Amino acid sequence: MDWSKIKTIFIITFLILDVYLFFQFLTIRNANKYEIATEATLEEKLKADGIKYTDLPKTQIKAQYLSAKPKIFTKSDIAKLKGQTATLLGDPATTLQGTLQNPYQLDSKLDPSSIANFLKDHVLYGDHYQFWEKDDKTKTITCFQKFEATLLYQNINGMITLHYNTNNQIVSYQQTYLEGFERLTAKEEILSPLKAIEALHQKGELKPKSKITKIELGYSTLVQLAASQVLAPTWHFIINDKENLFVNAFEGQIIQFNSDAKPSVE
């Protein structure tokens, strides 16, 4: 066969192959573009599931890791308390138990402001705690400690449990307290609330047609040591005014608290 004809056949063959590959490339590229264009945003996914949320913070928030240690109560602490019998529990004594000589009357709704007044007047460092929840079955009221107005969530070393009777009267309490707070790192930007919501949605923690009614930032225990603990900034979401969900504000893991308030992450 003539060499010129062979060369022509090769050229035509390669041109056909190039055209084929070019069209394949265009097809794949257009398909990828379509996938990117049609991939739903988080807001669209939440809307599709009927999940609503309250207004989000407009500015970027910075926070840092903290450390603190449980306070060991002493007899001199007991001497500061009036109108009650107080005892020290544990070795070392990291829990203080107080029993009121005269029960303290709360209003019929167990209003948080009334509880705050009791804490301020009857408990050591009472203004360092904030109402968290009440349990009608056990007739207890839980208050969490604060650090610079920021709550320490589910921290067994920084909380007060109030016991009340059928007349809505506080009769006794148990207290733990964290002290010696130190800032372990410089402040850094944390995950936005929307990113934390995304983590909850991906893990299936947000049920369809639910509403995030409150969003706030606090701290939870990251590492529990024998004499101290490390605290990490934590997003707290209230769902439908009753369910509490927590997300590590640096790493984005969902935090679960077991029965003794020790955190685990997902």
C-alpha cells in the first residue's frame, strides 16, 4: 500500500479519536457542572426537612481553651453559711451539702429569678451559678456554674442541685465549685453556628420539622484529669424549647453527656 495513503488513514483515524475524546471531555465536564449547580445548600436541605432556626450571630466569634480545678471546701467555708446545717462530702471534700433550718419559699412557678435570689443569699459564690432546669419527678433544680457569664454545661464539678418539697420550698442542696481558671490558649475563631448545625444535621440529630429555638455559647469538659480539667468552647442548641444539643465549637464533634455528666463525642 502507498505510504501516503497509510499516512492519510492514520491522520484521519487520530482526528476521529481526538474528536471523540473531546466530546467525552465536554460531556463529563458538563455533568460535573450540573452536579455542582444542583447540589443543595445547607439552608435548602434544612428547609426541605422543615427545620427552622432562630437568628444567628452576625459576627465571627473567638474563644479559647480553659483549665480549672475543683474547689476543696473547708470548715471555714461552712462557718460563712447562716441558717443552715452544712457538711462536707468526699475525700477531698469537693462537695458541700446544706440543709436549711427554715425552708425557703419559692413562687408557684419556681421562677429562675427567685432561685437566683436564694443562691445569692444562702449559697457560697451563689451569684456564680445560673438556673438550668427543674425536674418535677425528683423535685430537684439544677444550676450550672458560670465563667464570666458563660455557662459550664453539665459539669459535675461546677453545679448546684437544689431539693424542694411539695410546697415549692427549698429544703437542702448540694454544691460543687470550680476555681483557679486559666486561659490555656489565645483566642481563636470558632465554628460558626451554621457549621455546628450542619454537623447536627449530618448526624441525624435534627429531626424533620423541628425548630432551633435558642443558640448560645458556653464550655464543656474536654479532658478530665485527677486534679483539674480542660474546658472547650461549646455551642448549645435548644430544640423545640426542650431538647439540648451540644457541639464542640472548635472541632465540630457532637457532645453527648452520660448519666454522670461525663462528655463523649461523636
